[in-house]
Amino acid sequence: MTETAKEIFEKYQVRKTKKQKSKFIEFAKIKAEELSYEVKVEKGYLGARNIVVGDVESAKVVYTAHYDTCAVLPFPNFITPRNFGIYLLYQLLLTLGFCAVAFGIGFGLGFLGGLIDIPGKVTFWIAYVINFILICSVFAGPANKNTANDNTSGVITLFSIMEKLPEEQRNKVAFVFFDLEEAGLFGSIGFASKHNREMKNKPLINFDCVSDGDNILFAIRRDAAKLSTKLTDAFPESERFKVHALTKGVFYPSDQANFPLGIGVAALKSTRGGTLYMNRIHTVRDTVFEEENIEFLTDGAVRLTEIL
């Protein structure tokens, strides 16, 4: 593990509150400036602060990752990028689980209110407030202290690329650390709006959850399909990694969705039947950080930069 990666794990793995994000922003600025990159912080929707390294306008490619971290949850965000039906079913089951909890709380309070003579309106509002708190906890609950895959892995990948890029190639690249991805992609929405002209015909490679799994997915938006060959040339399969560069039949919910030439990168596991999936994220079990994944993606990004 690089010294930068060690420092991030030890001091900046949790980036959820304004104070935590401010400390990380200062760290990112110092690291980037040590490598002679220009750095600025752009403000966006809902107080988002995106860290922009390099010149977006002159760059041939933009590498991105979200740096904000999520609330800890008792259940993982389970994603199956090639099986939207499974993903949708899982989200539906979670919704039904919330409804079941809401019903249970409402029923329990109603029963208790009847025993101790509490008015029905009071028990209703108590149940409503409790359920509102449960729903808000998905976004605003206590920070997950284990964020190895989501998205400390993407953050470290960006720093790794910055460090490994030859100096003569650095003017071809910009890096963006997005804020508020977990709240609804607000950081990248604001960046896309501000840089609409520059990003119209420019590839954006977004690293989100890339350290847990040996199936490397490139979820390529339709308008970026012409880059498929360059991606497979830059990121060749190996004995360790299988590469899936897909333009159809793939769904990956992350920041690249806001850009015409957006490409989302993720590491996935596979069932015996070949279903690609991601688990553990958003829970205390998000502790897997395979250094080989970061090395593979870093070397590929350096090659891609040279190709473009």
C-alpha cells in the first residue's frame, strides 16, 4: 500500500460531516500541489464541494471518484449491474421492510395507547416521527467507519493515477473528487451543469467501488461506445482480472450517469452462474481493499491517457 493510501485509511477514511470533508479537501490540495497539479474547489448544489485537479477544459480525459461517505446501515446496498430485475427486487424488498417496520411501530403504539389511554392522534404522530427518523437514517445516520470499497478505493485510485502519470502526460488529464454522491449525485450534477460545454465530447471515467472483486466492469454510456476498443486495449484481461466493457444491458448507479461520455468503473464478484454482483457496501463489512485492483486500474488509466 502506498504512503498516500495508508494516510487516507488512517486519517481520512470517514468523509461525511462538513468538518471531515474540509480536512480531506486540505489533504487533497496538499497532495495534488506536491505533484505540481493545479487545484480548486468548486461549490455546487446543496452545499456540494467538488475538488477539481488540473484543467478540465484542456484535458483529453477526466478521471473521477466521489469522496463523500455514507451512513452505516444494517443491510448492504446490493447491486447487480447486468441483472436490473434482481436489483429492483432487492430495492423493493427493502422498501417492504421499511413498510413492515412502520406498520409494526404503528400497530404497537396503537395497542399501547389503548392500554394506557393515549389519544389515537398522539400515537399516530409518534409513529410518524419514528418512521421519518428511520428513513432519514439511510442518508443522515451515523457515518460508516469502514469505507474501504465505497469509495475510499476510488479516491485512492485517483491519487495513484496522479502519482504514476508521467509529467509530460499530466496536461492531458483532469481529476474530480465529487461530493454528495451518496445523497443523490448532487456533486456531479452541479459539475455537469457548470462544465456542460467542456464535457460534451470528453470521456469521463468514474471509479466507484473498485477494490472488492476481480471482475472489472466498465459501464459505458451509449455515446461513449466508440471508446470500447481503447478501454480494452488499456485495461487488458489477465489471469487475475476479467474485464467487462459493456454498452448494453448494464446498469450502474453512479456519477458517470450525468455525462454524455460517462463510463462507470466497478469491481464485482460473480456467482457460479455468472451473475455479477456487489455487496458489503454501506455496512461495517466494507473492509475489503485489494491493492492489486488499484494497481491494475492505475496502470490502465496511464495507458489510456497515452492512447487518447
